[in-house]
Amino acid sequence: MENQIFFWGIILFLIATLAIGLWAAKQIKGDSVNYLVAGRGLVLPLAAATLMAQSVDSNATLGNMDLAAAFGFWAGASLPLGLALCLFLTALFFAKPMNRLGLITLPDFYRVKYNRTTEWIASVIMVLSFSFLLAGNLVAGGFLFQSFLGTTYTLGVILIALVVVIYTASGGLFAVAYTDAIQVAIALIGTLALLGFLAFNFDFTIPPGMGPFDLEQLTDPAAGAAINWATLLALGLGDIVAIDFMARVFAADSPETAQKACFISSAGTVIIGVPFSMMALAAPQILATAGVAIDADTPLLFSLINGVAPPALGLLVIMAILSASLSTADGAILGTSSVIAHNIMGIRHDNYTTSGSRLLALTRTMAVVITVMGVIFAVLVPQTGILLLLAFDLGFAGLLIPLVGGLYWSKSTAEGALACIIVGTLTRLGFFVLMPTMFGADNTLLYLENPLLTADFDGFPTLISPLVGLVAFVGVSLLTGGSKGQTQAMAEESQEAISATSDS
């Protein structure tokens, strides 16, 4: 009976999600701006909901819980707290000026501020990193379908990928925004309901050294401090250059709406994400009390749903996790496909009757391509939190500093930006292939065995790589002499946007 409830509940939820996404496609009207940035008309509730939905993903829920249970509160909570920090910093320094620039995608900034080469290289890195992000959310769907629908893991990954690509390719950011609003509401209700049920019925016993006030997790490398700080910074700073976050900033109906939406979604991310860390700490004792064995190959939350939660609550939590996976996967698909078509392949929206419709068609085609890439990564690396961190590590290493410099440092140059992107990213990738672990997990994706770097160095590559990029950016910009890479129009526009932040 319980399995039947889960099965039909999941099926009906997916059908409803598809229906909403396909209905939203009517608002596209053949216009690529409507498709990519919802006509730049998202009001505050929709803008805040869709921003929150992009941060509340399977990595910040399932991955958060598994990491917290294994390594302590800060190992898991660093995921949602890092994402919340990103949204807070974006609200303070980036939301207003970036919304005022009227861009379609984040790589547009690198082209207009610097040059086409900078745009192209930044775009390739963003597409690569967001393929990892997409994969991390497909992983959660694969495990969920395997556990509750009886499919294989691989078939589960393919099925959830099919659902999300259909409504995303059809309705673009309109479909993403409307489905995100519903999905984030389900995630909030499901999270708080499960937390309340566990707190009311069980004793929350936190193992020694694992709790939020055991600060050696942030001060002692032996307790994972380097990895935990790397997680916070990779997400808190690296996620600022996330193409899905910035697409929603561009889509807000005003700079003020963009800023307020970031503040609201930052708070919402903490409210939804941190309870998963707390539940993870008590989960082993709760499962032992209920006589449920922990399966090392199954996400911890699924053990709680199957063995402890009543069926109705279990279904609500399943839909919450599925909502988290879908809401971020759709943003990753839309963001990467638009960057491929608009920035890598160079299809612009300059002429609505020709290039606009061509951009729309090509973006939809690329949505299928990027989904296939995400499925491949998800099958190769069936882990949640690690793929999220790897995605934003790359942005933190090479892309963040040129964005900040382009907005706030008048001496930044295209040459400096390119140096930072190339040197910072290659440094991080070099560390990646030489490290046997990444954020505490075995590097099963690409590891070259060597005697130089050991697991004890884990976390430090995240902290070192951006510093290398910063040195390259400042040094090369100063050597190449000021603002050679920017047009006068962009210089004036950037200055007006930056100056306007003082209004906040």
C-alpha cells in the first residue's frame, strides 16, 4: 500500500509539473527574450521563488544530509549556507548593476566589458561546470526513482532528465519560474513537516564533536576545516557567477526587485537547507530506535522516509526532494543551452524576425544536448554534493574576479580577464586531476596517481586557485594599461549602474 502511494504520488506530481511547464510555453510567442529571461518581467514573488529554487537543490538537501551525518554539521550545512551567502552578496553588490545592464546571459558581460574571446572562453567554462551541476541533480532523481519506483539507477536518471528537458525546452524561463514557485513551496512545507515530526516523536541526540557548536570543524584541518571552508567559499563566492542565478537577476522587472528577491531567497535557503543538517545528526539514533538499518548505498533521507515517516509525510518529502532536483536541473539546462547558442555559437537577438527565432530554435536544440551530457556525468559520478562543489569551484577560480573587476575596477582589461580565467581555471583543474579526493570523496572522475598531493591537502586547492587568478588579473591588467578592452559605451553604462548601488 505504501509503495502504491509513493508510486502514484510521484507519477501525478511529474504529470502536473509537465502540464504547468507546457502551459507556460504559450507565453513565449516566438520571442527568444521571453524564452531566456521571461521578457524581463518577473515580479518579486516569482523572482524570489525561482532564485530560492535554484539554490535549494538535491545537493543542498540529500548531499547536505549525507555529508553532515558522515563528517559533522558544518560539512553538510556549508552547502545551503554557502548558497545563501552567495545570494546575500549578490543582493549587496551585483543584483542592481547587473539588472540595469539589460543582458540576456551572464557571458554577455564578459563580451561587452572585455571582448568576444573572453566571452567565448568564459562560456565554455560555464557550460562545463553547469553540466556537473545538472548531473548532481539527476543523481538524486536516479536514486529516488530507484528507491520508490523500482527502476534501475540509470533508468531513473534518464526518466527525470526526460521530464525536465521537455518542459524546460518548451517553456523556457516562464516554465521554469512557474514550476519553481510551486516546487519551492513544496520543498519548504515538506522540510518543516519532516523536521517537526522527527522532533516531536524522537530524541534529537547529536554525536559528540558533530554539532553546530563544535567549531573545530571550522578551525582544525584534521576535523575537516579546510574542506568546510572550501565548500563555503566555493558556493558563497563561486556561485555568484552562476548562469542560472544571474538569468533570474536579469529577468526581474526592476533592479530593486532583483535585489529584494536575492535577500528573500537567501533567507529561504537557510530556512530550508539547515534543518536537513540537523536531521542528519540525529538520523542514526532515530533509525536505530525505529529498528531500521542504514544502507550505505542509499541517501540517508530515503532511509528515514522508508523506515520512520508515515506514508503521507513520506510522499510529501519525496515530492520536496524531487522538486529540489527538478527546480535546479531546469535552470541548469536552460542556462547552459542559452549560453551555447547565444554566446558560444554567437546567435544574437539583434533582429527579432530572424536571429531571435533562430536563437530560440537553437537554444531548444542545445537543451537536449546539455541534458545528454548531464546524464553521462550522473552515471559516471553517482554523488550529489560533490558535483555541485566541483561546478562552482571552477567559477570561483577563474570567472568571479573578472566580473568584480569589470564592475568595480576601472583598470581592468580584457588581457587581464583572459589571464585570470585561463590561469585560475587551469590551476584548479590541475589540482583536481592530481588530488585523490575532492571535498572528502574519492576522485572517481579523473585522477592521475602521483606522490605530490595527498588527501590531507583536500580543500586547499579551492582556496589557492582564485588567489593565483587574482594575481594574474591584477598583474596583466596593470601591464596592459587600463581600459583598453572596453568600449566607451559600456564604460559609461557600467559606471552608471555601479553608482546606482548607492541607492540601496
